[in-house]
Amino acid sequence: MDNPLRRLDLNLLVTLDALLAEHNVTRAAERLHLAQPTVSLQLARLRETFGDPLLLPGPRGMRPTARADELREPLRQALEALTQAVTPSGPFDPAQSHQTWRVAASDYVETSILLPALAGLRSAAPNARMAILALNPQALASQAEQAHIDLAFHISSEAPLQLRRRSLFNESYVLAARAGHPALQRTLTLARFCKLDHVIVSPDNGGFHGVTDTALAARGLARRVALSVPHFLFLEAVLTNTDLVAMVPSRLVKHNTALQIVAPPLEIPGFEMLMLWHDRVHRDPSHQWLREHIIRFL
């Protein structure tokens, strides 16, 4: 279907708006800083485009036709929207903003990155809103491109190359158990580590194998994984209430006084955490502000 805007000079709509406001070609020309003959020619083109006289001679200037009256309010709203769209953005004022941000994050990121920044965010931008969506690594690029999300956090090894990125930190793993766990009251050997009952947050939803198991397998060893859970939040509750132990990212548990944290008896590869966003929001002042605000609380 043909788009009627293809046949229309948008400058004519500005002239029509002035004519409908003034009901006079001369005053409309003055308002537009154009010569009167120019506005008269533009009115003729508008009449041809709309197939309607639009303005007819009257006793006190010109009077709009019914079609012109129908156009008046939609035209005003459309021109206001266009003006706003092409006007350069001014400085972002978080205190006055009603912005909504959509952020994709795992529960690890929610706890270690977003939660520390949340109180400051609410104070600085009290009328803004944030929606935190479950992280879907396979869909990150398309979600960002289609404006389903504005910001995401993911490990560098799995981050989509087409998104802009900023490195936040390098994370390492520690061994965590309930405070006073008898197995952690003396130096933990690798053999004793393997005999402990472990809980794992499964990267493949229900699996019993993770980076720790890969590192152990390289040495011909294996550990006992007794429980697989889908979320870090539940893992912390499990550790607090049982004798299970877990290899966890250090930022997740460093402030949890109910847990005892020790270095593992073997080196486990950590990961680099990235902040990710699409080009469409790269220069937007409100999104720039949010990214910098979050970084200040790391």
C-alpha cells in the first residue's frame, strides 16, 4: 500500500498549520517568515494534495472547510511530535525524569550489581521506573535491537559481539558454607574438598556439572554434587540451612555473615562481567546517566 507521505512535502504541513491558525495568507506568511506569494503557492499545492479547498474566502479573512477542521488537531499533534523528535536532547535531569529502563540480568547480577545501586537510583530519580527481566543469553542481541531491553549484564565469553560493552570487573570463585561448618575449621585439602556434598547453580538448568567439575576432571578428579538449583538466591538459603557447600562468585556472598568463606584448594577460572547495550541508546542522555550511576556503586 502506497504511503501518502511519500507524495507530500512535510514543509507544506507547517504552512497549513499556520494558515489554520491565522485564517489569512498574509499573516501566515509573516508567521512563517515567507513571502506572501510563496504561501499562496503552497496553499495551492495543499489544495491539490488534499483534494479540498481547505480555506475559502469569507467576510473576515478566510474560513476553513470541514476537511480543514478535521485536520487541525491531528496536524498540531503530529507537528509537535515531529518537532520533539528532531530537537536535540538537553541534559538529563534524573529528578524530573519519568523514564522507564528495561534491564536484563541474572539473579547474581541483581544481587551484586543492581541492588547496591538501587537506593541511590530511587533517591536521584524518584519518578523513574526500572523493569528487571530474566536474562536470556541467546536472545540478548535481538532483544536490545528491538527495544525489548535497554541494558544487559553478562559474562564476556558469552556476550554478543554486536552490542556495545563495558567491562565492570573480573570475578573469582570461593567456597562457601554455613558459619561454623565443621569441614571448614581446618585446612581443606583437595581430597577432602571432593568428598564434601556440594550444591551447584546449574548453567544448563538441572545439570550437575560446572566449571569446578571441569577443573577437577583435568586432574582426574571428581566431586560429589548432591543438589542442583536454578537460582543463586535459593543456593544461599540452602547453604545457610544445610551442611552442603558451594563454589560461588565472591561478590555474591562477601557480605553474608551467615556464611563462612574460604579459598578453594584448587584454582577455578573466574569470569569477566560486562555491561551491554545497543547503539540505539548509546548517546541517549538518560541511558548514559543510568550506566554511569550503576558503575559508581560497584
